[in-house]
Amino acid sequence: MLPHPPQELPYRTDAYEPFVLSVNRLDRAKRVDLLIEAAARRGMDVVIVGDGPDRGRLESLANGQARFTGRIPEQELADLYARCRAVFYAPVDEDFGMVPFEAFRAGKPVVTTTDAGAPLDVVHERETGRVVEPTVDAVADALAIGEDEARAWGQAGKALAERVTWDGAIDRLLG
């Protein structure tokens, strides 16, 4: 994997409000259904950004318990990153994903699963987020991140993400 910086957004940390953010294309391989079911067990609010072929099924599964935004302007996305408690990103064996780096730039921890693939290169258990088995129970437990943990893990992720630069990516390509 050759990490490079995520899209340019006005990343910042405003708060650690008690909701989990998901930013994904809505298809089955992204496992947003796992988040919806886990959050329902925990009674936690979820905001789901993105669109795709699985949206109808996911909205039905959520039964009004999650907010689906579809595609949104960059400023609104930056605002959600700035306010969420954590970001859920647990695709099946992803080659590379920018969402963890976006979350880290906003100082937010990431919840992922043991079979997520490349996210495991940067999401480390109780260091930059949570890494759990891909089950509803395990994800529900992982979502119970306190504000102090979220802040500490998010700041550790931010420090990691700040070391990922375009100059560094180019140096690795040319070196």
C-alpha cells in the first residue's frame, strides 16, 4: 500500500458528539448493515453519508434509526467529521481506503473489523480506534467509546495521518 493524503477538506475537531459517522458507497461489501444493527443494540445515533445500490435495503433495515444523507457538499462532510464521536469503516478486505485518513485528519477514531484489509495498516486496537470481529455484538461493544478515549485515539490517528503527505508518497514511488 502506498498511502497518500485524503481529499482536501477543512478538517477540524469541534466536538465528540454521541453519534457514529459512516462515509461509504452503499453496497453490501461496505457492511453498513453491521453498523446499523450494532448501533440499534447500543441505542446510538448513526449518520450515513453516501449513496449506492444497497441504500434502499439499508434504509429499510435502519427503520428510521439512522440518518441517511446521500451525497453531501464537502463543507457538510467536514462538519460531520468534526462533530462525530467515531467513524465506522469496515469493508470486506479493502485494498485501500481514504476514510480512516479523513477521520484521523478530523481527530476521530475509527471502528473497523479484523477482516477489513488495508484499514488495519492504520487502525490499531485502542490506539487509533477499535478493531473487532465482524459481528453485530463485537461492533456494538466497540461503539461504546467514551469521549476521553475518542479524543486520545483520534489524536493518535491525527498524528499518524499528518505524516502521510504527497511529498512522502512521491518519494516512496521514486525511491
